[in-house]
Amino acid sequence: MQAQVSPQAWQFCWALLSPDKVPEIQYFGASALHTKISRYWGDIPAEQYDSLKTQLFSQIACFASGSRMVLTRLCVALASLALNMMPEAWPGAVAEMVRAFQEEGNVADGRARCLALLELLTVLPEEFQTSRLPQYRKGQVRGALGAEWASVWPLLRQLLRQPDSPGPVKARVLRCLSSWVLLDVPLSESEALVQDSFSALADPELFDTAVEAVVNAISQPDSQRYVNTLLKLVPQVLQLQDQLREAVQSGDMETSHGICRIAVALGENHSRTLLEQVEHWQSFLALVNMIMFCTGIPGHYPVNETTSSLTLTFWYTLQDDIMSFEADKQAVYLQVYRPVYFQLVDVLLHKAQFPSDEEYATWSSDEKEQFRIYRVDISDTLMYVYEMLGAELLSNLYDKLGRLLTSDQPTSWQHTEALLYGFQSIAETIDVNYSDVIPGLIGLIPRININNVQLADTVMFTIGALAEWLADHPVMLSSVLPLVLQALGNPDLSVSSVSTLKKICRECKYDLPPYANNIVAVSQEVLIKQIHKTSQCMWLMQALGFLLSALPVEDILRNLHSLITPYIQQLEKLAAETPNPSNKLAIIHILGLLSNLFTTLDISKQEDELGEGVPLVKKALPQSGPNPVVVVLQQVFALIQTVLSKWLNDSQVVEAVCAIFEKSVKTLLQDFAPMVSQLSEMLGQMYSTIPQASALDLTRQMVHIFASETDYFPPIKALFELVTSVTLSIFQQGMKSQKESGALKRKPDLFMSENLDVKAVFHCAVFHTELLPHCADVPSVGQVVQEEGKLLLQAILEAIGGQSSRSLMDQFSEILFSMNKHCFALLTVWLKEVLQRPNFPSSRLTAEQKDTFSQQILRERVNKRRVKEIVKEFTLLCRGLHGTEYAADY
């Protein structure tokens, strides 16, 4: 990299291109040449432009029959030269390139010369897309290139139509067309070439490049202006239907995929334009039906076909365009397209069907995962289509399912599963409470012969999707709850059964007390038998938390006792053992179960009972005695301390302990008050012995909720002071911690504490953006900023100047931005003083560059992103990297 950016590169790059070198060395020479031209254009005197151009032309002529990779790199270098010279210093650049390569007498033979010219013409627009030209020049050069298209397309057309043009030349022509259409050359001007590209689709050798050319041409944003050209392209696409059908019948996935891409590109990019051409409605409908054929292409995705997934976005686009017309126009389109969308639903549900059990067993895990994602995409599409088809879609699905389940004919489970999946897709995100078919659907579910895991999963997820509906129709719970509880015992249905139970317990908790004993008993049984993996056990505990929340306090305590006692006994046994990896996992598991139970067990949140119009705030119901969660926590507090005493140096166990309290604090808020004193004391002891991030998180949570409560301020304040002094001593040993800043942000009055060393906090970089906003309203902070701010600025500029990794520049930008926003007057003076030092922060900077940086920073008091950009530019200047390839990736 350093060699390529050095001044000597101008000499050695030509030497490395000499014919006696191997291609890899020649490539390095050509690459160095491109780097110099594209990144250091300002170094080249104007009087040398022409000789450089001549040298490059002659090198390309030499390599036309040589190494392809070196030739391409030389073409890219000449393209970069042309872009930098256009339009003033090299008017008609492309026309000159075409002429130069068409002249007779070049060393290379005609065909090689032709291929070299096409390579050059192909990389020119590509180089433009990635060039680092200033914005105003980009506009000029784009205009100049657009004007040069007139020199390119006749040549491309001639080469494509010439009967004796070899295949490689035609393929290169199509690549060249692909490259130029990305410059938004008018579709009307490339129309003839696009028509020729359609003809090239018949040639298997040219098929792929022709597809790219057509798709790129049709997909250009500007192309929608050329309505007449688009109308001519529709029949061209429709003519590909025979080739498409043949490809599908013969299993030629590449061809069917390519033709589908063309049809979708035309439909997706121009559906609105083509819909508006009312007199051509039949040809557009034919295109829509062709895309429907691609959606329903035979075979299972992704094993027998990979095409259908390409079409899904088209259906969103078409629907959006139809629904965006004003009402009377929309009604006309809906008459034509509603039946199409009902057909689409049938096609999608057919495509969502699982293959036979034997075939599915042969699929790899990767194929199964791709199929799962594909079904999610279908589900999203169905949900979207529902916006157009409405309640009729649900009735339609219900009728089909009813016919299927009451039919005497044998039916496949795959068919039933797909229809249920359709229901689930819609019910998951759309409010189906008004629908009159849901009671019928719930009535049909027990009739399903569930003889397969996938079908059972979908039945579970469908019940889960209807949890909100069940909350409004609790009488139906008795027909589905037994199915869910039965499925809980099957490890294969772990995810679906547990997540469905959790949804039901969350949505229907006030209707579940009659079933509570049964739900708790089944849950306890599956937990004891260890049927489920860890994460499902955690969800199950959350479900039980929701369930218990709606019970009377004495019932909650009774259930908690039976639920938790086995785990507490187990934890006592584990706490007595010598720490080892296996008992560590068991301890973390038990602590996790408690955390998850306490996350959702919230007796104060009985909003449903408060009637409509009451804000959803915490509303403490009259209750005698402490919160059940607090009762349990106080009972196990000593045990948790015992566990901690043995595992204090293990961050995962400490994290699991802190999580119990953090989840409880978040859920209980003020109800957690009885625990504040003892927990603050325990946290202080933990953090002073071995500081851990999770303890800081919990401290932040406690500060957030209790620092403004006068009764609890003393223990919280003492904890905060202790944590601060421990954290500062860590900083002095050179370590980092980011957690405490959140507490400062939320409770700035903690700065007032006489035991808090504000000056020491200021010396920890992580706190600057939290402290600086308080330099006006907190005297102690203001004083420290006055005394230490210049030192801070000096340290930041040293880091930007090259003393720190470039990955940290965003953090330094944030501090500069904060200083500018909150201490502007001081920063103005400090910047001037600090930057006056010679060779600071880098010997590579001129006084003018430092001055520019200072002005740019002081100007930006609102736009943080802009400050980050200014700092990035400045650090590159300081490091001598500005304008290099290395910087381009930064």
C-alpha cells in the first residue's frame, strides 16, 4: 500500500509492466498506476496528461492478447484518467477510444483489439460509479458520459447483429450494455439494444449476460418515463412464456430463474405506469398471470426450484399501486385484480405445503431452514394481501378447511397444515376479533387428526395467534387448553406449546383461575421431567408468572411454595458443594427460572379490571402485607448470599443473581422497597470485593427507581459513592467501565454528594459526555471543567492526531461535540491556544488545515454526524492517509 501511494510509483509501475515480468507483477504495476491516477490526480501536471494517455493506450494494445487481469486493470486506469479529464481536458474521450481501437495496424489481432475496447467501455461506467470525484464534478462527468453514449451504442448494435461475431464478443457487448444502462442512459436510446438482448436469450451461451442486460435496463429508475418503450417490451416478455414452460418441464432451473427475473423486473418496477395504460390492460394482466405462473412454479422450494421467492415483492408492489388510486378508479382495478389475489392465496398456500415425510427426511438442515424462511415470507405476503381482500379471505380459508376436515375423501396432513398456516399468518398480526369464522375455526381444531409434528406445531401456533380473541371469548378456552397442556409433554412441540401457553397466560390470565391448578400441575411435571430446553423452561416460568398474577395473594403464595420449594432445596444442596462446571450450570439454571418467574408475576397490573379509559399505569390494589415476590426474595436472600460467597469471582453466576433482583425491581417498582436496604448493602459488598458489570447494571436500575425517594436515598447514595470510588480506582489501573454513566445521566443530583470526587470522575473518559451537560447547573462540575477542560481537549487532539486507534474516533467526536454544545466560549479559547503549538497534533498539518478544522468544529453545535465526519477527515490528514485506498475503506 505504501509503495503504491509513494512518489516513486510513477517510475516503478511502468517497469513492472514490462513484457518479461510474470502477470502477478504486471498486475501490481497496473494497480499502482490506477491508484496514482484515481487517488492522486492533483499530483499530475496538466502538460503530462496527453503523454500518460498515449502510454496507457499503447500498454492496453500490448496486453490485448496478454493477461486478462492485467488488461482489465489497465482499462480501469485509463477509465479513471478519462473521468478526471472529462469534459474539458478530453472532450469526446469515448469516441477517441473507439477510433483508436478500430484503427488498423495495431499489434494485436482484430478480435483481441475488439475485446480490449469492449473491456474498456465496460469498466468506464463502473469506474464512474465507484470514483471519488467531488459532487459537482460527478454531475459534469455523468452528463459528458451520457452524451458519449451516442458513440457506444451503434458499435454495440453492429457487433451484436453481425452474423460472424463470435460468442465471447457478443457476451462482452451485453456486459457493456449492462454497465452503461446503470448510468441511466435513456431507455428510448437503448431500446434497440434491449430488443437485441431479448433475441440473445435464445442462445444458451449468452443467456445469463442477456438476462442481466435486460433486467438492468428495465430496472433503471429513469426508465418509467419511456412509456411507449415499456409497452413494446411487454409482448417481448410474454413471448418468453414457451421457453419458460419448456425450462420448467425439463427441470432447467437456471433458464426459468432468468426469465422470471425479467418478468418480475418489468412488473415490479413499472406496475403503476402499466396499470395506468388502461387500453393495454389485457397485456398487463397477461404479464401478471405470467408472474403468477412463476410464483406457483412446480416443485418444492428450495430443492426443486428457487424462482418463486423472487416474485413475492411484486405482489406487494402491485397491491400498493392499486390501493393508491382514488376510490372510483380503484374499484375498477379491484374488479379485475381481487380474483387474481384470491388465486394468489391458493398458489401461496400450495407452495407453503411440506413435502411428503419421506422426501422431507432427505432434505439437509440448510434446505429445511431455507424452507422455513420461505414460509415466513409467504406468511408476511398473506398478511399483506389480507389488507386488500379483508374478511372474505378468512371465510374463504375457513370454508376450505371445513370441507377438508368433514370430507369422506382421504386428505393429506400437508393440505390441512397449509390452510391453518394461512389462518395463523393473518391472526398473528391482524385483529380478527370481529371475524365471525373464528368460533367455527376453534370448533374445527379438535377435529384435526394430529398425526405429525409439523401439523401439531401449526395447530399450537394457530391457537397462540388467537390468544387475544380467546381473552374476549373465554368460553372457548375449555376446547383448546387441553390440547396445549397435552402438547407440553412432547419435547418435539417444545417451542410451539410453551410459547402458546405463555400467550394464553398473558392475554387470558383473568379467565384462567378455574384452570390454574391444572396448568401449574402440568407445568411442574414437565419441569421436573426436564422435557424442555433451558430457554423453553424460562418461557414456561414467565407463563406461570402471568397466570399467578391474577390469583388472590394467598393462592399465589401457596402455588409459589409448591413451585419453588424443589428448586430451593436443590440450590441449598448445590451451594454446599465445591464449585465446579456442572454445578455452576445447575445454579445458573435455577436462578434463571426464578428471574423469569419474577419478570411477569405482577399483582399490581390489573388494568383489565379498571374499565375502559383508565390509563395503563401501575395501580396498586389494596393488599395486606408485602408483595408475594418480596416474601419469596426475603426467604431466599440468605441462600443467595451463600451462593454468592462461593461464586463471587464468576461473572456468569453474579449476573444470574443480579438478574433476579433486576427483573424484580423492574416489575415491582416501589413495591420492591422493603428489599432496598439489604440489597444495597449486598451490592456494595459484592462490588468492592470483585467489581462486575452486572452489579453496575443493577445499581443503575436501583438509582433510577429509588434515588428520588427520600426514605431510600441514604442506602442508595452510600451504594453510589462506594461504586464510584471502586470504579475510579479501576480506571486508575487502566481498565474501562461504561455502566455507571447511565446513573449520572438519570440522577445528576448525585453529583452534589460531598463524598463524590467529581474531578476524578472527570478524568475517566467514559463520563465526559455525562458530566459536560451539567457544567452550568452543577457548580462542582463547572469548576472541574474550567480547571481541567483544556487538558482534556489536548488529550483528545493527541488521540485524533495519531496516538489512538482510528476505531475510537467516534467517541472522541462525541466529547468534542459535547464540549462545543455546553462550553462553547471556553472551547473557542482552548482550541486556539492548543493548536498554536508547532507540530501538534501532527507534524503533517499546515497552519491552514488546523485553522479549517477549528472553524468546522466550532460551527457544528447541532449535527453530531457532521462532527464525526470532520474528525475522520482530520485524523486521516494527521496520519498522512488522506486520499489513499486505505482511507477509502474507513
